[in-house]
Amino acid sequence: MKLSFVVPCYNEAENVALFQDAVIAAFSGCGYDYEIVFVDDGSKDATYHNLKKIHASQRCPVKVIRLSRNFGKESALYAGLEHADGDYISLIDADLQQRPEIVRDMVATLEENPEYDIVAAYQDRRGEGKVLSFFKKSFYAIINRLSDVSLRSDASDFRTFRRSVAESLLAVGEYHRFSKGIFAWVGYNTHFIPYVAEPRKAGTSKWSFRKLMNYAIEGIIGYSTKPLRIATGIGTLTAISAFIYLLVVVIQKLAFDIAIPGYATIIVLILLLGGVQLLCIGIIGEYVGRTFEQSKNRPIYLAKDILTYKNEDTD
Ligand code: UDP
Ligand code: MG
């Protein structure tokens, strides 16, 4: 039996060695093989340098995949999955917010319960601000209403699963990857366990508010076409209201000969209709843009260097 850790790293120079130490401490004497698949997601610091050192030291089986630029965590995970060959695969961050010891329990749970395919950790306690947590809650409320898959708000990417699940994740070859959605989409029997995220060992979180917003839009557009339906709805409503107003104006003019004061009404209507049209075009544009990007069939990531432990340095 073999376990693969898939570890996306973006500017984690100080963390990668600590991460390996933690894995070795937790898994020496566990009775099965394990490997660490580090994916350097185009880091700008000494991450790759340190990963090469880790690889050369041969303290445990290590693979390093260095992407040609920063492709984002989701693509890095895909790259790691492609190179992981364990019977069990664990997705875990390099910053030690997610302790490798928990993976031991996850593997034990999978071994003992053949009916489970995925053991996923959800965050028991969130150390984030009120504003962020409000936005996250609203996002999940919206996406669960809109999309066909249902997502847990507190679930993380910290998961351990069987080989068959990894194959399924790889089979989902979409360019815009939203891993929570992909996990929900592939299905399988998921067992949730709570975990408490540790503070980051070093470096800073790569998430900014803007990135989170983009992620949220990705989740909604990628898993639902209901926004298009909503655009149609808004259009229909506006058209009906305009028609009713037209009747009112005509009756006022013909039956009662009331002078219609025009200027303000016209300005308001032009702005309103213009706004509604741009909004709907924007929604359609989001889908067209994604169709365009997917139709180009670009690879999800490009690897610059790959270090494995069977055949050294296949650069
Ligand atoms: N990460 C990555 N590519 C990116 C951003 C992040 O590979 O473009 C990695 C990062 O190195 C870390 C994990 O994804 O191992 C989670 O990132 P981070 O700790 O910044 O997120 P948070 O824990 O704050 O949600
Ligand atoms: Mg983190």
C-alpha cells in the first residue's frame, strides 16, 4: 500500500523543508510506503532551490514538478495528481496549516471503511474576519441555490482519497478548475472529519479579496447556467413593465389628454434599460468567455522540470 501527498507550493521556501520533516515524523514506522509530490507553482522565491535540496537529500521518496509559471493552486493540484501513483492520495497545503498527522487518521479511516472513498476535512473553527466570513456564507448560499452540485461551506481541499477518485478527478479536464465543485461533481462517498487549521508556519496567504471574488464567480458560472435564466427573467420583466407603461401613457394621452412630462422619465428609463442590458450581456459574456477558453483546449499546466526518484532529473 502506498500513500502520495500532493503538495502545491507557491512561494513556500521556508515551509517545504518543515513540511517534509513533519511528514517524516508522522509517517516513519507507519508500515506503508509514502511519497511526497511537491508542485512548485511558479514560485518567485527559493522554493524550487529548496525542493531540489530536499529531493537530493533522499530522506524519503520525493517528486518535484516545477510549473513553467504560476498556474494557480487548482492547476498545481492537477499536475500533482498526474504524477502521484499511490493507492491513496492526499491533497495537503505546504504551509503546515493542515497537519500531516491527520492524514494518518484519514488513511486509517479509508482502510477500515471500504464504503468510504474520500475522507475530507472541514474547518472546525475559522480564524477569519467577520467581513470575509459574511461573504463566504453568502457565496455558498448563492451557489447552492443556483447550481446543480451542493457544496459545504466549511469543506477544504484537505482530502485523502482512493486511486479511483484521483482517476476521476483527472478525467475532469476542464480548464477553469474549481476543485470544490469538481469534488461535488465526481460524487463518491465522502466522509467528513473536523480539523482545526493551524496558523501558517511562514510566508503569507495567497488569497486576496479579489482572488476570492474571482473564485466565487468561477464556482457559480462553472456549475450553473441559472444566471442566464435570470438574465432572461430580468429581460422579460422589463419588457412587460415597459409594455404596461406604454398602455398607461397612450390611455392618458388619448382618453384624458394629459400632457406627459418626458425628460426625467426618459433619462431614467434609458439608464435603467442600458444598465439591465449591460448586466445581461456581461452574464452571457462570462459564459462565452469560458466556452472560448475551453475550446482552445490548452493544457491545464506546463511543467518546466520534473524530478522523480526512479529516474533522476528528467529535465
Ligand atoms: N498555492 C499554489 N498556487 C497559488 C496559490 C497558492 O500552489 O497560486 C498553494 C500554497 O503554496 C499553499 C496552498 O496552495 O500550499 C494554499 O494556499 P494558502 O495557504 O495561500 O491559502 P489559505 O491556506 O490561506 O487558504
Ligand atoms: Mg494556507
